Amino acid sequence: MKPIIRVVIAVLVLGIGTLRAEESHLPRATPESQGVSSKAILDYIETANREVNSMHSFMLVRHGKVVAEAWWEPESADKPHILWSLSKSFTSTAVGFAVTEGKLSIDDPVLKFFPMDAPEKPSDNLRAMRVRDLLTMNAGHQDELNWREQSDWAKAFLAHPVPHKPGTHFRYNTPATYMLSAIVQKVTGQTVLDYLTPRLFDPLGIETPVWETSPQGISIGGYGLYLRTEDIANFGQLYLQKGKWNGKQLIPLSWIEMATSKQVSNGSNPDSDWDQGYGFQFWRCRHGAFRGDGKDGQFCIVLPEQDAVVAITAHTGNMQAELNVVWDKLLPAFQDSPLPEDPTAGEALEATIAKLKSSR
């Protein structure tokens, strides 16, 4: 059976099983009312469907309103999706809450939280490793750690060689994010999942999130979180709004700015969205944007200059191509003022759906 795409643009509902506006936390609006061309959105969907193998879902938020959303079956609006490393940005947020509440500092040494798990004679570099270094993927490691094969993941991390001075060598490091999760659990007595529930998930309307755990019962942190597409969009909108939600400052502006700004360099290719710098478990992007992302094409892209958020789930082997379609097709569609409504948007959308059905 060929996949079926379900697409919603504003109140034009084509297909079944989509969210009604009154059921969603984010309001809906027509693309043109928010200064976005419907035709450009359709061009994006068609191009992404053709060039990204394969798209699972897409949601575009402009000025705080959902203007387009799409699901490729068997995915749906209510179905949680694995986030892979996009989970890291949520772990960073948990650290931000814990710092705000005075439970730890980003300049605390990592060994402070694991006195019983440290090697008998820790190296100078291990002693120098701080929470900040875990957040920025500058822990000092060179080789990948096969941590999931170990009985105790924290002990395995602390026993792993640290040949570089922490803070001087970028090395993407999922075990480092696990250690952040473990630290949050140490200082709060709760898993990151439980700790974030009243502080982040409940306020954003994120229902029944699921986060896989280690053998020690610690939220994995670096991956393992399952959320719906709109949950991803809500998270991005919170960061776009500088930590404010429904008039309440959930996360301090200072943390948002630190987490999403370039804390460390990680490459020199101007055409790569993986070489634009790294914050606190957030990537910097071209075009003044930042994002959380995960394996196979899971994205939460925040575009402050356009006042927009793009949430995508997928299963692709080329995540740069996935981002390129956003830059090439969506970025030019944003206008500073509302556009005339397009009376043919519904017909064009139906035609796009028919084409996608026949081509996949």
C-alpha cells in the first residue's frame, strides 16, 4: 500500500484524523494571514516528498500560529515519534531549570556528582571537566565510548580516557548528555522525564511523554524521548518566545540566550549546517537560525528573524538535504505583512496530495 499524506492548511482539512484547531494548544491561521504563501508551502511539501526519503511529518508555525501541517501515513497527529538526538535539547532544558532553581552550576566539576563512581586516580582532564563541557560537547574525549555495552553507564563514562583538556575539543558525545541527565537526577531526586513534566511538558500541553531509561533507571538524555509533531513545535515556539509561554516566563531569558548561542566552534564549512557552532545541546544554523535535531531527520528549527518554527520528523539518510529544502523553499516564502488570500489553495492542495499518492 502506498503511503497517504494528510495535509492541513489553516481550516482547510483534507483527509481524516487531523487535529481540529480547538483541540490544539497552538492556534491555527491561514498562511497568507501570517505573511506566508500557500503555493510556497505546497512547493516545499512536494519537493521534500521527492527529495527526502522519507518524510513522516511537517508543521510550520508563524507568529505563534500553525499555518501548515502534514503527516505521511502511517504517521498521524496523535502518534508520538522517536526524537533520537533531538532529545538532547530537552535534557539541556532540564539542566536550565535545575540551574535556575540553584541545584547546580554549569561550572560545577562533573566528578562532584559522582564521588563513588570515579576512577581511583582520576586524570587531570577528568578532574577539570565541568557541566558546561558536557553541555557543549567539549568533554575532552577523542574516541567513541561503547557505553551501552557496560553495566553502569556513568562509571563507564568516567573511566573513558580524556586526552583533551575539557573545553578545547568539540566531539559530539551522546554519553555526555546521559551524564547531564544523571546529574539532574542526582540533584533533584527525579528522572529528567519526571522533573520536566510540571515545569515544561504540562505547561506546553505535552501529554504522556515517554523517555527510555538506562539500566540504572536514568532517562537516557541523549535520545529515547517520544513526542508528537506539535509537541516539537510547541518546544520550538517556547524558545522562539525567549522562554515565555502564555504570559509566564518558564525559563529565564539568560538561559535561552546561552543555550541557543554559539558557545563553541565545530567546523569551518560555510555551506554545512553542522559547522555553524554549537550551544548547550542546540546547533546553530545558517540564516540566523538554531535547532535541535536527531538521527534520520528529526528537526525543531527556530528562525528568530522570520518569527517562525519548523518541526519535522522523517527517516532519511541525508539530513543536510532535508534542511536545504527548508532554506530553498520555505525561507523565501516569509513576508513582513499579510498576503492576499489564495482562493485556489484548497484545489492546489488536493492536487498535491493526489500527485504524492501516485508518486510514492
